[in-house]
Amino acid sequence: MIDSPPAWTARIAAGLVRYRGGLLLGAVALALLSAIPAGRLQFDQSIEAMYAPHNPRLIAFQQSKAWFGGDEFVILAYTDPDLLDDDGLLTAGGRDRILALAEKLAEIPGVQANSVQHLAEAMRFPYARRRVREFVEGVLLGADGQSTSVVARLEPQQTAKGPRAETFRRIQELADAHQPPAVVVGEPMQVHEMFRYVEQDGATLGWASSGLLLLVILVLFRSLRWMVLPLLVVQVTLLWTKAVFVVSHMQLSMVSSMLNSLVTIIGIATVMHVTVRFREKSVSQDRESALRDALAELIGPTFWTIATTAAGFAALLSSNITPVASFGLMMTLATLLVFIAFVTLIPGGVLVGRATSRPGAAPAEAHLARTLDRLTDQVIHHPRIVTLVMLALSIFCFAGLFRLHVETDFSKNFRADSPIVKALEFFETRLGGAGSWEINFPAPHQFNEEFLDQVRTLAEDLRGLERRETENRITKVIAVTDGLDLIPQNLVITRLSLETRMSLLNLLQPEFATTLYNPEAGRMRIMLRAKERQPSDAKLHLIGEVEEVARKHFGNDVEATGLFVLLTYLIESLMDDQLSSFVIAAAALAVLMTIAFRSLPLGLMLLIPNLFPIVVVIGTMGWIGLPVNIATAMIASVSMGLTIDSSIHYVAGYRLARATGKTFVEAIKSTHQGVGLALVFANLALVAGFTVLTLSHFIPLVYFGLLVSVAMLGGLIGNLVLLPLILRVVEPADQPMV
């Protein structure tokens, strides 16, 4: 029960204060020991890690890699006005520049040297140049006759000679040094840039936001001690959490990039309540007594806030998606460690040294207190009007849910002026689509003309999707028959066999046939390209059309796959089981709050102010056009876990006031001036700190910072306005709670 400080919390508080020195030294020593393993924590930098192991799209992608060797390509493209002569042939200078670039690219560790394809190789034979040009146009040659590209396949990460990041760094350096300058595109490069931005921005912006948070706290409380303590709790928690994950041989995924931000919210909100309560009591008590009494009152509510927040994140363990489940485990662990850091660091941190540690009055605090007092009067004396206003706001935001859309244009994850977006723009306007994918289907273990005729027919039907004048189209179709048809069947005195033509094709374009046909597995594929920069519904529709066309020729055993397809379905995969996780989280929170307050009606009703910020956040996304992306797919579950602690502290403060003999109105006013003030201070600091995320190069982090801020403000409104109305209904208002 957390109505008033029971004897057990007083004993715990006394013990924490008595042994504060040892607890502080132990926590700091453990943090220092954790620093070395924590520094070894790494991202799992693969899109495959974002999918559940049994996801059909992932299984199809992995099968394709096993059959055809994978399609992790990088493309260097540039414009050369002196590329072709008047007859459409390569100039000597154009050929030399291509060969020099291709040779340097093949020498980079991590690039398959024998996989490099370029225009000079394709046009080295003197016959059928017109047909060869048609064959490579849109891949190695632009329709303008001036843009060209060099394509290379990457070594699998498991067998590569060096780290993939080093390979990409050298490829980018090669492109920058080339004259004329080249751009680099390809899904592997995009994924690498995404993780690089997440990792770099996560570290840089994490410290920047922490610095801004500390500055706001310093301005609010005018105490260096109370500025450092929240940061200490947050950083120690992060070190412990990362060290545990390293020792457990677990890795961060891109979803886990929000760890620093969320731990900052939980840690600062936890310490802020102690700050305000200690300041109140230190007016009439010595430091030690004030801290002991403040902790006695807050240990219970803090325990339940940590328990409910951890339960909200633990609900993500029900996810079928490994990164989401591991993120839930990480945040559950981190939340529990916040409590341990809190009880071990705060007592010693507050009382160490002889200098005064009482926080000062915040600027405009008296004005804020009067504002909260007026808000209390409005809520208490005009409950119907307030209820109608909040209901109208909820309905308005709820309507925004129907305007949500999912963002799968991968380039929209980066700022418009970033190199990767500029490279995509160059390639898609000059050389066709940057999205590489395939449709694969059953094939005989040995070629025959009848089967090849089927492949030709399918390829021609797919080109029907290429020829239409819309953005939602295929930009290139490459089938094995396209290469074979370059080789004439009849010479002057003889007819070439299929085997001979295949041999000649391998001379003309090495590895062309083997990347499209696996006789042992009995599978063949047709390679496709499409524009990466198009809306998600257009991509999904195009993928569905391709599968439908292929099934007409080869039955239901066909698969559309590739990184283009995986990236398109990525957010859908993340959102698949978010509803069930959210329901589990809500049920767990209701149970825990029922136990904490020994009231089933109150436990259920407390979901209302915590559902309110979720409706506000997601509805606001719909109304202002923010798409659901990688970082916002789990915002509902995350928001509930972050706002529940404010409700617990508010109800605990209210019941404590009632236990002293105050009436309902007096208790609400007292809670607004105490807990309410702490909530406002915490939200001001957090919103200010998270504005730093808007500077990120990675757009999902920008959205996450904005939406977390909206969730914090929505939770503040819910707890200061809705919660008093709920307490009026479920708590006795006519007699003191003694």
C-alpha cells in the first residue's frame, strides 16, 4: 500500500541514508568495471535482423541468397560528356576512365573482384552493339548517352576479408576521388548509412541532449549537485545495461538505438521527484532528515513506477520479431537498473560534502504555482466543461488515426541534402531505378528451348509493367534469355547449340547466367529494378503485380524477394504484433496499479490518462502527415510505459495528503503544488533535451524526438487534468483518508 509512508519504507530510507557512502562507492566502482565491456556493444547492422526468423519474406530472401549467391551490389555512377562518339561507341577516354574505376573498385577488400560489370566490358565485342546497348541501358548506360555506372557484388559479411564499414569507406573515397566525381548507390550502402547515422547521432546527440537537459535543470534548481545527479543515474544505468548485454553476447539492433533517450526520460523523471520533495522538507529540517523523510515517502511510489514501466516494456517480449523482443528485454533491464542506480547513488550524492545541497527556487516558480492553482480550480469547479473539452480533443486526435500512412521510401529516412539521397536522385533520374529485386520460380535441371520460351514470355509480360508511363513501374527487366538472344543461333555454315551459346554468353558477360540460374536447386530468377523513391502503397502494388504475372506462367511456387522487397515490408513487419504487445502492456499496468493502490476501479481508470497521450501522439501524426517509420512503429507501447509513472506519483501524493486529514479539494491542490510541480519541471527539462534530436541526419530519430515530446506533454495534461476527475469518481471525497 502506498497511501502513506509505512514503517518498511521508513526503515529502507533510514538504511539507505545510513549506508550511503558504501552504496555510492559500490555503484561507482561497478560502473567503472562496466565501462570496458559496455564499450564493446555493437549494432547488428543487417536488415535481416529486423525480421522474425520465420517471416516468409525473410525465408524467401535467405533462400535466394543460397541459390544465387545474394545480391548485395554497390553501384558507382557518374556523368561523362565524352563517353560515346557520334556512332554510339565508347571513346578511348571514356573506356579508359571506366576501366580505371573498375580496376580500383575490384581491388577493394570486400568486393568480389570477378563480379565487376561495366560498359567497357559489355561493349568490347564488335558485333550486335546496338542490341548490347539496349541490353545494358538503364543499368550500365543512361538514356542520355552520358551517364554510366560500374556495378560490383560484395563479398558475404561472413567471408569478407575486412569489416563491411571499411569496404564502404573505401568505395566512397574512390567515388569522391574519381574525375568526374561519382555517386554510390545500392541497398547495402543505404542500410550501412542508416546504421552509421543511428550510431553516430545516437552518441553525439545523446550527449548534446543530456547537456541541454542539465542546463535546464541548473536553471530550474540553481544547484550543480542536482544538475549532476540525474546525469549520474542515467549514465551509470546505461553502462550497467550495455555491460550486461555484452556479457550475455547480445547485440543492439537499430530498434535499440532509442535506449539512451528512454533511459534519460526514466532516470530524470525519477530523480526530479526527489529533487522537489527534498527541497520542500529541507526548509524546516536538516539535510539528512529531509532526505530520509523524502525517500520514505518516495521509495514506494518509485518502486511501483519502475515496476509498471518495466512491465510495459516487458510486454514487447511477446513480439515475434527478434529485435523488438530484445529491445523489450533491454528496456526492462534498464528500467530496473534505474531503480538500483537511484537507491545507491542518490543518498550519497545528496549528502556527500558539506556544501548545501538544497535546490533553489526555479525562475517563475511562483507564477507556475499560481497557474497550477488556477488549473486546479477549473478542474474541480467545472468538471463537466473540462471533461467535454478533453473528450473533444481526444475525438479530434482519434480521427487522425485514420490518416496515418506507412513510410517505406527508404530515402525518406535521410535528410534531402544527405549524400545518399543525392546519389539516389542522380541514379533514378539518369540510370533508372535504384531498387534491385527479383522474381524466382522453378526451373528444370537442364535448359531446353521450351522452358526458355516460357521465360521469354514472362520477361515480355513484365516489360509491359516497364513500358507504362507511370512512376509505379519496373524500370529494368533482365532475364537469362536476354543474354542468350544476343548470341546468333545461326552462323554462315552451322547452327549453334544451346550449350555453345551459353559458353559464348559467359565470355561476353561472365557470371551472367550463374547469377540467374541454379540447375542443382532447380530455380531461376528474373532480375528487376524499380524506383526506390516512391510511396509505399505503390511499391506494394507493384510487387503484388509482379507476383501475379509470374504465377500465370509458373504456378504458385514463385517468390518476389530482394532487399527492395524486404525494405518495403520492413515497417509492416515491425507493426504486425504491436497491437497484441500494447494490449498485454495495458493489462499488466492495470494489474500492477490495482495491487499498488488496492483498488480495481482505480487501477482500471488510471489507464485513461495514459491512453490519452497515445491518442494525442498517434492522432497528431495522422493530422500533420508524419508517417509511421522505423522509430515510430512502437510509439504506442513506449508512450504508455513512459507516462504511467507520473500517474502513480500523483495518486501517491494525493493519498498522502488525504492521510494527513485534508479534504478532497485540499488534497488535489496540495498534489498539484507538489507532485504537479515536479511533473512540470521534469517535462520542461525532457522536452528541451529532446529537441536536440531534431538535428539528427536520420529522420526517424527526428520524429522520435518530436513524438516523445508530444507524449510527455500529453501525459502531463492527462495527469493534471484527467486524473483529478478520475479521483473524484473513484476515491471518497467526503471524508479524510486516515
